[in-house]
Amino acid sequence: MKIAIASGKGGTGKTTLSTNLSVLLSETERVVLTDLDVEEPNSGLFIKGDLKSEEIKYKMIPEWKEDTCTLCGECQKNCNFHAVIQLGPQIMVFPELCHSCFACSELCPTNSLPMQAQRMGTIKEYQYRQMAFVESCLDIGQEQAVPLIGQTNEYVNQKFDEDYIMIFDAPPGTSCPVIEATKDVDYVILVTEPTPFGLHDLKLAVETMKELKKDYGVVINRYGLGNDDVIDYCKEENVTVLAKIPNSRKVAEIYSKGKLIYNEIPEIKEQFLKLKEFILTRKKEFVQ
Amino acid sequence: MKIAFTAKGTDWDSQMDPRFGRTEYILVYDDEKETFESFDNRDIENEAHGAGPKTSQKLFELGAQVLITGNGPGGNAATVLQKAGVKSFIGAGGMNVKEAYKAYKNNELKEF
């Protein structure tokens, strides 16, 4: 079963929830945690496992062959992203704009834009206690998260069978990277905080999940802070609140040392156990 | 020489558009022939990606040698403009086209 932890607003606790929930689940279940926030993966700050394998990932980018090109201009007509531009007697390719769709390359009458592999990032797999941890990271200077998120999902699908509980730490926001990270999961947990900002972005995230026709629920982190507007919104919209993690200075202190919180404070553990139970119930239904 | 402006309208009194790639209009003044033309660039709103290179390419096709704009082109656009041999002058975002032209003539705009 696949579960994505997403948020809308950044900094609401996706990584805190992903790491703590995964480790708690792994006490009794087979779990793989995957960090899909490839632009700035940070689950690894809390999960320091033994490196088991590392793969370099590539995306395909066209390369212009001047000697065979007839400057017919087909390539730039076919590129939806203006990644291929004809400028007088030359063709310019912008790798940062290219979406690796192959249109320019396949439709070039003289094969003058062959696709070439370009390195974009790495996928590392670690073992942490009983749990597998996959960390995906874009190279510095790379601008597109989506291709690497897609390849990371493929990696996890190949390496781990359906019996695993797969937790995905998603990127923040509601744009393409989040869509790519959540589109194939069975359930999405949206983490928010009870502040005006948290509510604003939660609404966007809920709209996105509705559009994707996803099953989702909300976890309110730092509960007790701000106001009750998030709770009221969830009631009005019939959104399930799965857990409320109390706001606590002690959590911030433990977190700032790079440690897990679920086992340190009873009120916090209670909320994580509630989430665990919810997921195990879901998994049973899912298997049937 | 052809001088291109990014603008929100089609004549000398129009406000400059501070944006380059997503400018609403491109105005081209030929200071030798003393001709003034406007080109509608509003189609660019439908483009999610690559507005900079696309508008740069338009300037190349229009034969502009100088660009006068506001905020300045981004990285991809700048690469195309450089290849196309277009010199860019920025900082005219708050002016109208007439004022921007004067400022350019008086060397008051910063070369990008």
C-alpha cells in the first residue's frame, strides 16, 4: 500500500510525520520510506541508515547535429516548451526547458536531434533498523524535479512488493512535483498547521486531491497554536482529521537535534499510534 | 537601426511593460527609416514555459539590434539575445515608450 505525506504549505511537518510514522510502523510491518522532495530531501537528517546501493539517474535531452541539419524548422514547431529554438542558421536547445518528450528528435526528417543521456541526480537506498529508506536527490543546477520523482517511483515499484507499506515524503506545494509524487498512491495524508497560512494552503491541497480523485485525510500538526479555523474547515468540507499532534517546545528541541519524536512524549506517541492503527486498518481493507 | 521596446500598448505614449518574455506588445522603431511598428505578443500568456526564448526569437525575426525593457531578460532569453546580437538596455519599466527612447538616447539606461 502506498501513502504519500503532502502538505500544500511548506514547513508544516511532512518530514517529521514521514520519518516518525515510518519508523513506528516498521516495528511490526515491512516498510519503505521514500523521500520524494528531490529538490531538498531532508528525511535523511533523521534517518541515518547504512548505505546499501546508489544509482545515478539520467534524463534524455536532444543534441543538435549541425552537419546533417537542413534548418527546416520542424523541431521548433513541434516543441511545446520552446526548448528548441531556431535562430537563423542555428538550432539552440535549452535543457532546463526540455521535458524529454522526444517530439523534436523523432519528428526530425534528418535525425539531426538525437537524444542524449544527461545526468540529473542520484537515488540512494539505506537500511535503517528494519526499515528501507530511499532518498532521491537532484544534482545542483538541475531545475526539473518531475523526471527524477518519476524514476524514483519506478525504482521503488521494482524493488519492493505490494506487501510493503510504502511511505512517500512528498514535496511542498500543489504544482507538478506534488502531482507526480501523489498520482499513483492509494492514500494521501495532508499535514497542516492551525494558522491562516496553513489553512490557505490546505484548501489548495484539498482541491488538488479532489481533482486527482484521491482518498485523503488531514493531520493537524502543532495543534493548540493559532485558531480553530482549520478544524472548522475540515468539518464543513467533511474532511477526516486523522490526528492532532500537540504543539510542544520539547518536540522542537528533539527535532533540532535530528532525533525522532514519537517515542519521547506520551501525548505525541498516542497520536502516532492512532495514525498507525488507521494505516493498518486501511491496509487490511486494501489487501481484501 | 531597429530598436525594440516591451510595452503595454501600441504607440509612443504607451506604458512600458517591465517584463521581457511575457510583454504584451513589442514595438519596433527604425531610426533610419523613421518607421514605427507594433507587434502583439499577448499569445505568450498561453505558454507555460519558455516565454523568454520565444520572445527573444521574435526579436531576432523582427531584426532588432537594440532592446529597451524594464526588469531585463532571464537566463535563457539572455542566451538567445546574445546569440542574436541584440544589445539589451534595462530600467525603463516605469516610463512610457517616448521617455524610454529619450533615456536610451541620453545614455541613461543600464546595458544588460
